[in-house]
Amino acid sequence: MPRQSVRVQIFHQSYTLLTEGDPAELQAVAQQIDELMTSIAGRTHSGDSAQIAVLACLHLADKLRAAETKLASYERKSEQISEMLEEALADAHVG
């Protein structure tokens, strides 16, 4: 898929971004970031967009780390279940 130019609005600033994916998905992500930054600005009463952007990044990094931890846990559980199934199948073939 060729790159497409997408115009988004994040925290009172317009950006033109290139995407090889779905432009609607990029717009949805930009809208989530805009909402997050607006929410943070309302709670901190800070007009410093750089500070608000850093706080938003920290929030998103924390969410990503939690998701990665959960994914790793699911992967471990999946591996354990797979091993249990293999053992059960091996036992079934023996008996």
C-alpha cells in the first residue's frame, strides 16, 4: 500500500503525517492522544505543551509496559498449557 498523507490535530496543533496503513486508524490514534493531552492539561493547569506531551508519553509508556507484562504472562501460561496438552496426548497414545 502506498504512503498516504493524513492531517491530524493534536493539542491545538495540526500535523501532516504519512501512513502506509489505514488513515482512519492514524486519525483515531491522534484523537486519543489529543484527548489524553487535553485531560492532562485540565488536571495540571499547565499551558506548557512540552510538559503535557512528556506526561502523556509517560502515561502511554506505563500502559505499554503493563500490556507487555500481561502479554508475557499470557505467553507463559500458553506455553504451560501447550506442554500439558503434549504430555496428555503422549500419555493417551501410550495407554
